[in-house]
Amino acid sequence: MTIEFSERIERVTPSATVAISNAASELEAEGVDVVDLSVGEPDFPTPENVIEAGKDAIDAGHTGYAPSPGVPELREAIAEKLRADDLDYGSENVLVTPGGKQALYELFQTLVDDGDEVVVLDPAWVSYEAMTKLAGGSLSRVDLAPHDFALEPALEDLAETVSDDTSLLVVNSPSNPTGSVYSDVALEGVRDLAVEHDITVISDEIYKEITYGTEATSLGSLAGMGERTITLNGFSKAYSMTGWRLGYFAGPEEVVDQAGKLHSHSVTCATHFVQYAGIEALRNTDEAVTEMRDAFEQRRDLLCDRFAEHGIDVPEPDGAFYLMLPVGEGGDDEDDQEWCERAIEEAHVATVPGSAFGTPGYARLSYAASAERLEEAVDRLAENGLL
Ligand code: PMP
Ligand code: GLU
């Protein structure tokens, strides 16, 4: 028999970041020593006290369903954290999800109708496009590449792109894949446009805790933005908890109610005992978070210095743990895909083509790897004529 697939699922391809990471793992299983700089995953263990809190929660019997929107104590701890970031949220504004990705998926399904316009800032994380397509929306992209990935100089382009017909704008600062942290002036420009055209905004702040010498302002804290911003965050990056699958969004209560319907019909709730680990992560990990951030900063410096030695000027990221390495000559689609293929096949260094993020001519490197492995990656790329 022929299985008929939905037109909806045929619109999307698998996540490039996840697919390349899987390919790297397969090569490793064959015995190849791969330096995997593809997936954005901290290489540190989850802080010990968080692990203990998770184990204690299992021992305490938190192994049944949790309340669908999240364990009340966690929702309150999240609201407390957000209030410290000048965001005016209570626990009723928070929905806890299995990973930030699920929160985003639920939001796109809740906010975007067939034909609705969704605006992203390119290069943009791979899953925004897929989630837009799954919801039936149409994507408009504003390219930050000509401005070294800064948003402020691109505000005019953004102004030309958005209109009263725009349904949703997605802002991700610090950005995956560029590491850019958008200035307050840039965010105020976004605010003005969102208010003028009555646009709902998702502020994806999953890398907020990982910045170097600067801070990422929460978009929802700007005057006029509270009522139209949904703040997205999770535990994967700051607390090195990717495999625990815990994230959340916070926004107007009606968004929690509407998205909560999909949440209750799909995942029901985030894993019950994991939510107790989340409470511990929010309350007692300041030192561990700072140590990881400091390590990422040293690695950023190391990579930028090593590429400079090879005459490659990389726009220096102020946050997250990614950088965009310019590759190839023409900057066309095939250049970066071909470069990344050669990098993994010949140098055994896994990276993600910029074109997966809407911006050809670059490769995204995740520097959530040890200094030694990063040195090894640069050496291998150079030896194979890729730098
Ligand atoms: N937003 C961005 C920009 C990301 O890079 C990621 C990475 N996975 C997520 C959201 C979701 O992360 P998670 O599902 O692990 O919380
Ligand atoms: N967000 C990370 C990345 O971009 C993890 C993989 C994914 O969810 O895309 O590599």
C-alpha cells in the first residue's frame, strides 16, 4: 500500500543541526575521530546539585503526570527569574514544556494561521522556518549579514518588511547562529515597529545567560511590549541540561490558555521529576553558570584568534556559543554546503552550513567544545585547505 503523507509534513525537511550531529555520531560509531562543532550543546555535565534534585524527585515519587502547565513551584520560580529581568510575569503567565523547542512549536501553532506572515532576522535558527511552514505561515526574512549581524543598521530593512499584515516577529538575542546581542537602540526600534503595526513578538532568550562583557535586554521589558511579547527560554543551554528536555514560555495569560490546549492534547506536561531539577537550576547554580560562561568566552577568543592567524576576520560574537565562519568565495548556496561536506568528510570536523539558517557563504561552528578540540578543528581545517 502507499502511505499518503500530509501536505503539511511534506513542507519541511529534518532539522539540519540535528541531522548533521546525527551524521557526526554515525561516523564516530564507525571509529572516525570527529570534532563535532555542529550541534549547539554545552559539553559540561549538568551541575551536580541539579542532578541530585532530579534523583530526589524520583525518590519522592514525582513520577506521575504533573499539572499540565507545570509544577506550581517551578512556574513561580520561573516568574521570579523573569521579574528579576524586569519582565512583569506571575506564575499564571508561564507554561512549562519539554524543551524550548516544544514551547516554540506550540506558540507557532497557536499564533499563526494559513497564509499569515512571520518575520525572522537572518541568519535565523533553523527551526523557525520549519515551524512557520508547519503552521501554514509565510516567511519574510530580513538579512543581517551585510551588517556584520547587527540589528541596529538593519532597522530600515525591517521597517520595509513589516506591515499591518505581519502576524508574528521572532527576535533571538543572543542569536543562534551569529552570537549577536542586539543593542537597546535596536530593540527599541523593534518595539516601535511592533507597536505601530500591532505585531505579536516572540523573544527567544534561550542564550540570555551566556553573554560576554554585555547583557541581553529582554524585549518584553520595554515600554509597550509586555502585552505583545512572549518570552521563550529553557534549561538546555545555561544549565547544560539539553537531555532533560525542559523549557518554557511566558506571556499574556490568554496565550498560556490557548497554547495550553495544544499542550494538554499533545505532551500533557513536561516530565514531572525533571521540573524539580529545574527549580534547583533556577535557584542554586549561579556559580556553575558563571564558570561555563567564562569557559565559552575563552573558547570564543581562542577561535577568533586562530582564524585571524589564518587571515580570516570573523564577526566577534558577544553571546551564545556559535560563530559564523565565512567560507568559499562567491558566497552562493553550494559554496557553504560543499565546504561543510568537505569539512566533515576530509577534515572530520562537523559544522552546519549557513544556508540552513538562510545565509549562504558561512559555516556555523558551535564552540561548546574543549579548547583542545577547537585547536584540533582549526588545525584540521587548515591542513585540508579549508581555511
Ligand atoms: N531556540 C534556539 C535559538 C535554539 O538554538 C534552541 C536550541 N535547541 C532552542 C530554542 C530550543 O532548545 P531546547 O529545545 O533544547 O530547549
Ligand atoms: N539549537 C541547537 C542548535 O542549533 C540544538 C539543535 C537544535 O535544536 O537545532 O544546534
